[in-house]
Amino acid sequence: MTINTPLTDNELILDVANVGHTYGNGETAYRAIHDLSFSISTGELVSIVGPSGAGKTTLLRILAGLLTPSQGSVSLLGKKVTGVPEGMAMVFQDYSRSLLPWLRVEKNVLFPLSTETGSKEERQRLSREALHAVGLDGHEHKYPWQLSGGMQQRVAIARALAYRPRLLLMDEPFASVDAQTRSGLEDLVLRIRAEYGMTILFVTHDIDESVYLADRVLVLSKPPATLVEDVHIALPSPRDQISTKEDPEFVHLRGHVARLIRAGGPVPAAIKD
Amino acid sequence: MSTSTVAAPNMVVRGLKDLSIRFLYGFGFLIVLILVWEWATVAVPSLFFPPPSRILRTSMELFFSGSPAHLFLTEAITVDVAGTVSRMLLGFIIGSTVGILAGTAIGRSMILRELTDPNVEFLRSIPATATLPLFIILLGGDDGMRIAFIAYAVMWFVLINTTSGVASIHRTLIDTAHTFRIGRIKTLFRVIIPAAMPRIFAGLRIGSTVSLLAAIVSELMLATNGIGHRLILAQNMFKMADLWSWLVLLAILGFLLNTLMEVIERKVLAWDSLARSQE
């Protein structure tokens, strides 16, 4: 498997070329995405932000190989995505439905790991490491539903980390937790990204969150979604919930992204069909 | 969160305690009823309702007067009860297995569901007991027919519950299994079936009751042994005390069966009841 060979930075990991998607056909057809292209390099943290109902979930399902796009193609590590690709993990918004309620925390983290991942000892080491990275030491033997929402989402993140993906997709992962928990989880994402050198694609509808976390923010238009702007975020690292958000550059960037979203993007006349 | 420290064993102990208290109250009332019956039937003797003391004596004679080599069990136990129970268990196991497998397949496939839904609704409307004559014509009068009949009766309840349980699994759970590239077999046995288990168990519980019912009904015709067969014999010979003895034995059997299912369910679905209690 190519999963464990180290990659140098700036190597292309995900390439999205002219992807479009239409649900159904005939008069009831709904065009969710129109001609969307972008790429992500190794080690980048890219967030995707757009108005609600902008086809973000459709896009993620296409990237994850759960849905075949009507047009265009997606490549992960140079290979065209036809089914669910190797080397990719996803963290869902709905953690309580993504975790297996009949398994304890440790068993949930171990669940996706197969004999291909390594010996039993190796898998247990990966699981312990991941649970430690998300700060859940000592909770291994609890059931997910005995934990708070934020802790459950941390279990889901640990499960994805132990799987050692090359690309981590996160689908509005913190949309269902309270604001305090949320900023803690955002910093957790930055920390594990540094620790694991993970490449992350983070979908959110929260503008502050998208700017705070990312190296680049991809702003999507109203449906049919297309790329409005690829905003480069030149904020210093490490980021900090208070000082980064006071930075005039942060204030400028979030205003810029917010305006792009409010305008719904410069939609070309050609696609207003 | 204070509830997060609740440990599983406490809940089980509390559950068993509730159960035994309930049992004691119910049992006390049952004794009162039996005493009233005894008093009434001694005061006004009836041909049809022998006093419980006589039913008890007849039962001892009927079931526990065998040779010491057979632990004092009579053939009524070693042949008739054993025959009924073994056919019932086999029929239950076969019917449940078919019901779970077919229900999972139907629950997973929208197309299959639309194809089978009206048929399932129609076929299950036929009272299973009414199909016994058909089973006898198709399969003859031996034990194989009885087991097939019991399995058929049980299957519907398990099938319908499994179908709805599997069909209502949230998409996120299935997507999770897919994105981690969990194989089909592992997804089926370790994600889909456990997730549908609370509903499947609802079907199994009804199914277990139905299996006893179908086992007895299947012995009312063309049988050479079994509890149903002995009930018919007692009826033909007008042995009222025998008839009542068999009914009491059936009550005990049904009670044991329900208790067994309850114990298994508490063990298998401990996560579900505990998760619910925290909501």
C-alpha cells in the first residue's frame, strides 16, 4: 500500500476536474454542481464554504466515491476515483449515527482497521495513539452514548486518524456541537494536522471557521455550485482562537469571504438555464 | 455528565430486581386464585373443572412416575414434551434464520422492497394455522412437515420486523462503513444486523410465542406424539384432569420460553436499553 510512504509537500493529492452533478432527469432534474475544478496538495488544509444547500454534501459524497458525478472526474493520488478510494477517511457531521452504539470507544476506533493494517498489537497501538491525540485517554471502555457530543466527535476523529488516511474529509463536523466545544475541536484539528502531517478537506458553512482553520478557502456559489474564488489565507501559524481572530488580515479575509457568499458569486450568464 | 458513570451491571441488577418483585406480586395473586378455585370446586364438584389438588396429583402421575433410571420422568415428558420442544426449537431456528436473511435482503434493496411489499402483506394475512392442511398435503404427516409449518409461521414475524429494522438504518452509518472500505460480509454481520437488532428481537420475541403455538397446532392432526397429540387423546377419552395437567404444563413451558427470550434480549441488547435510558 502507498499509504505509509512519506510524500513531500506540494505533491498533488486530490484533483477535481470539471465535476458537475445533476439529480434526476427531465423536468424534475436538479442541478447541484456545475463545472467545478480545484486541486489539493499534500499537507494542505483546505476548507470549502458556501451558502446552505450549495451542494457541499453532494461534492463530498462525490469525492468520497459514494456518488458518481454526472460530469467530470476526481483523482486521488493520481488514480481516478471510481468507487470508495483507498487512503481516504471521512468524519461526518452526525457523529451519533456514524459511531457504532453497540461498541465501546476503543472497539469503534479499531473497527475499520483490518489485518491489512497490521498485527493486533499494531492496531491497538494505532488506536491508543489516536485516542491520545484527541485527548480521550481513559475513555476507551465507555460506550459512545455515555460521552458528550464533542467527545463523541473526537472518537470519530480518532477513528479516522487510526486509519491513517492520506486525505481526511470532514463534512461540517462541528455543526452540531456548542460554540465552546467547537473552538476546542477546531484547535484539535490544527493540532492533529501538525502532528500527523494530515491533508484535510474541511467542509463548513461557518465563515470564521473556514478562514481560521485553512490555508485556502474555496468559496462555492449558490446551486448549481461552482467555484467563486480560491481564497489564499496568509495568516501566521500556529493559529490562536483570540489573537488570530483579532488579526486585521483575518478580519479582512472573513469579510471578503462573507461578501462572496452573500453575492452568491459572480454567476456567469451561461449557466443560468 | 453524571449519567456517564452509570455502569452496565447496575442496570441489569436493577432490572432483575424489578422482575423478581413483579414476579412475587403476580405469584401471590396466582396462589389466591388457585385457593379460590380449590375451595369452589370442592364445595360444588364439577366434571369439567377438577380441583387444583387433583390436577396436581394427576400431573405427578402423568409426568413424574417413571422409572428411577429415567429420573422418574414418564414417556409423557421424554417423548411428548421432548418431541414438541425439539420441533418447536428447530422450527423457530429455521424460521428465524430465513426471516432474518430474507428480511435483510429486502430491507437493503428498495427495488426488492417495492416488489415484495404487497406480496408479503397479502401472504401474511393468511392465518398461519390455517395453512396446516396445505402443509400436510404437500409434505405428509411426519415431523419434517411440522418443523416446516412452525418455521413458516415464525418466519413472517421475523421477516417483517427485520425488513423495517434494516430499511430504517440511517444512511450515515452505511456511508461510514463504505468510506472505511469495510467488506460486504463484515458490513452485513457487524454493522447492518447489529443496527437492526432491536427490531429483529421484537420479531424474535413474537416468533418464539408463535413457535409454541404452531408446534401445538401442528400436533392436533395426524400426530403420534407431542403435547397437542396428548391434548386430543385426553379430550377423546374425556380425561379432564389429564387435559388440565397438559394445559398447566403448557403455561409453565410458555412462561419459561418468554423468560429465556427476555434474558437473552437483556444480554444482547444491553447497549440499546442503556443508550435509551440516557436520552
